[in-house]
Amino acid sequence: MRSTTTAVLERKAKVRESFTTEPYELPWAGEARFFVHALEVGGDGTELRFTTQISPDGLHWCDLDGVEHRVDSVGVTSWLVTGFGQWLRLSCRVVGQEPAATVRIYLVGKS
């Protein structure tokens, strides 16, 4: 029987500068999917650039593949993650003049 779980990593988070999400442990999952729901995007040229990060212990991190997922408008963006090991999180680099955004971030794991 396959299993799934959904974790809310950020809930209506006000974003003005770069950040990382809380880490989440999914050692049993064969795949995962991040969902970034941009509720508001303001400021001139605001762009959020998300990179998936992995860790063997939840303490030391590296980029999974170096691919950036860009969000510059309201809506939902999603991407699949495989071959990650145990821990996952997102690193978000914020660009633009006086950037401002509000986001929800979900992580779904599936065996």
C-alpha cells in the first residue's frame, strides 16, 4: 500500500528577504513534490527563486540539483523531487527593489 503525507512548511509567510524553510524528514518517501502558493507578490521586479536542498542529518545542507524555480506572480508553482535521501527543505533567494510577497509552501511525500 502506498503512503502519502502533506506538510505545511510556511503558512502565509511574509517574504522580504532570502530565507530557508523548516527542514522536513521523509526517509520512507520515494518521491516528493513542493508546492509554492504565492498569495501576493509586490514591489518592483520581485522574484522568488527557490532551490531544493537536501541533508543526511537535518543539520548540513547542499543543493539537490541547482535548478531554480522562479515565482514572480500570484499562483501555484510545483516541482517533483526524487533521489533525495532523508531530509528536504527549500532555500529562497529574493530579488527586486523593495520586494514583498506572501507565500504558503507545502511538501508532499509519497512512497
